[in-house]
Amino acid sequence: MEDKKITNTAKWLIRIWNIGLFTAVWFGYYNPRTYDAHWLLGGIASCIAYVAAYSWFCNTYHVFRLASSSVSDSVFGQLVAVGVSGFILYLEGCISCHGFLNAFPWLFVAALQIAGSSLCVIGVKAYFVKRLSPQKMLLVYGRDIEREAAGRFCRLLERKYPYIFEFIHVKQEGMPKEEFLSLLDGCDSVMLYEISHGLRGEFMKACTERRKGFYFTPRIEDIFCQGSEEKNLTDTPLLKYKYVYEMKSGYFGKRAFDLFLSAVFLLVLFPVFLITALCIKLEDGGPVFYRQERCTKHGRVFEILKFRSMVVNAEKDGAKPCAKHDARITKVGKAIRATRIDELPQIINILKNDMSFVGPRPERVEHVEKYTKEMPEFAYRFRVNGGLTGYAQVWGKYNTSAYDKLRYDLMYIENQSFYLDFKILVLTLRTVFKSESAEGFLEADSREMKQEIQESKNVLLQKLRQ
């Protein structure tokens, strides 16, 4: 496909540009000051270490998925990959020569790397938008989904990826098989959206027989399969469920990691804690911390700590979601919510073992009761401690549906490992700087409504012109 050729070419151009520039500055300036003996071998080893670190960060941030990633995500991923990898090698040079080296050559080259990568990403995106024809898509939605909800899902994908998706048919799963096959022949790919049990296999079989690409939303049982391992006991294939979250080696390692990291953060961020507490107190004289009952492992209730970002007694009339321009938010609150500083006191909860750094986000008690009634599988989230960040926070948004967040949380639980925890922590850096991940419910609803109104106006104007 044309988009694959373009992305692969751009990927290698960016790699050659970034790795080439680093190799030049390392051998030209840092390597002679780092290694007296074994100059060549030391330089080669250092460049290999840079390539390994750079590649890992690129893969973690999916920076080379240029078609499905936004320009900001790709550029931010390159910024982290180039910056952290270069800093690691800069520290290596400082340690080896027992002193601080001039950082300007590295910073100058890093700026060139980011500039070149950004231009390449922007150019590829512009080419996709102007030149590529989107796939002709057929969306088949389940019988429990309203057509309006299926339409919103299509519009969201078309707005975000106009060069990838064009939905020409939106049909419910109960259509006759002959109709589905006829529509399938006129499409490039199929989106199976919340298809009911039993029918999804039939749709997949038809797609594979006709060599059509297809996407599908996973069911809870699909996610459980991720926590299974292959067992070759007889000539019949078997999968055994592993209960990954109960493995003691992983638990104690995770707890030690939480204790170490929380202690380091408390020491480093103590000035931030002190300044934030003073600002909150000086603004209105109210309490510094906001306490709220949340549920963690085994459904245990604990008090989560946050810096107070709203007026005192903001929920006296009952809990309600927060919007961006909510009048209850204080002046200090706006700043600390935008920078996520309001979440920092939860490090104390981590020290107390109420939470972990990574895990499903602890829910309010009233929300747990509501969601468990609507989705019995919601109780599976309490197999592990709640987390400061998690899969749902990295890949979802503040207003992502409870069911979608549940699926993300279960994906984490069934695949958790120290490596995955570290990867999620690294990805959380992007979330901190990504405004849409924290957008309020009302803001998102308002934006969606405005977009739909504008679309309706455009359709009406076209009809009047005709």
C-alpha cells in the first residue's frame, strides 16, 4: 500500500538523520573526552547503546506509526526519544571523565534532530491528507448499540483520520448474510463494533475468505485469554489461565518499586508540595488537601489525597463531573489541574500501600456500586491495587466510557509485568502534556454537539445551493 511505502521511507529517513547526527557529535566531540584507551570500541559501544535506547522509546511512543498518530504525538515521542537517549550518553561521558562535559554540542544536535524529525512528520501528514484516498469502510454494529452511537463512532474516526477511514455503509448485525456479502465486496475493510457473541466469528470468516481487512472491539473473554499460556499436554491445543496478578514475585517486586520511587519523588518534589500548599492556603484559607473515599484491591475503601483545586464544599449538592471552565475551580486549582500537580499527594497513598504507581484508577465508592450493577465484570478491577496512572489513563481520556476503561484496565491486569509498568510510566509523560486526556465531560459533549450542528448546517447549505 502507498501509505506503508511512505511511512517506511519516512521512518528510515528519520532514523538515519537522528542516529547520524548523534554519531557525528559523539565521535567528533564527546568520544575523545570519554575514552583514552579503546577509543574506537568505546565509541561503537556508546553508539549502539544510543540506538538501543532511542529505538525503545520510539517503539514505546509508536512514533513511526505516522498514519495513525497525530503530529503532536509523533513529535513529542521523538523529543523524548532523542532527549532521554542523548542525556543517558551525555551522563556516560561525564561519569567516564569524572567531570561535567560541555552540554552545548549535544543540545545543539538534539535541536537539529527534533527540527528534522518534525519537518518529516509534518510533510508525511500533509501528503496523507492531500494525496491518499481513505479506505472504503463498512461498519457493522451490535444489536445492543443504537445507530446514533454507531454514527458518532464513525464520525469520530473520520474526523481524526480522514485519510484512513471513509464509512460508506453503517449496518446493524442482524442484516441478511447475502446483504453483508454484497456490501463487503464493495468495501476495503470492515469495522465490527460491539458485535454480539456468536456472530462475530461468522463476520470474521467472511472477511478472511474475501481477503478483506477488519477491525473489531474485544469482549471481556478475549481479554482474559491474554492472561493464558499454551499447554501442550495432548494433541488437543489447550490454554491455561495464569492468574498473573497473584504471582508473589511480581507483587513484592512491584511493592519495592513503589516504595523506592515514592520516596525519591517525595524528596525531589518537596519544594513543589510546599509552594502548592502555601498557594492554596493563601487563596481562600481552606484546607490544603481534598480527601475522597475510593476503592482499591479487594474493594477496600480508603481516602485518596489530592491538593484541593475547587472551592470548599464544592460537592455539597452531590458529585458531578468537572468541566474545563467549571466555576467551582479556584485560581490555584486551574494551574495545578493543568499541570497534574493536584495528583501528587497520592504518592503518600502509595507509601501507605493504598495504591501503586501503575494500576486501574481507584473509583469513587458510589461509582463502583453503579458500574458493578451495569457491568458485573467491573469487580475484576479489584484484583490489584489501584494506581496513580494506568493503561486507561495512557490510551483513554477523562470522558472515555466506563466500559472502555474497564477493558483497558483488564488488559493491564492480564499482562502486567515490571516492564509494562515502566512502559506505562514513560507513556504517562505524554499524557501530562496532552490536554484532551483531561478534558471534562461537559466540554467534550459541547464540542461534539457543536461539530454535529456545524455538519448539519453544511448539509443544509449544500441542499439549498442545489
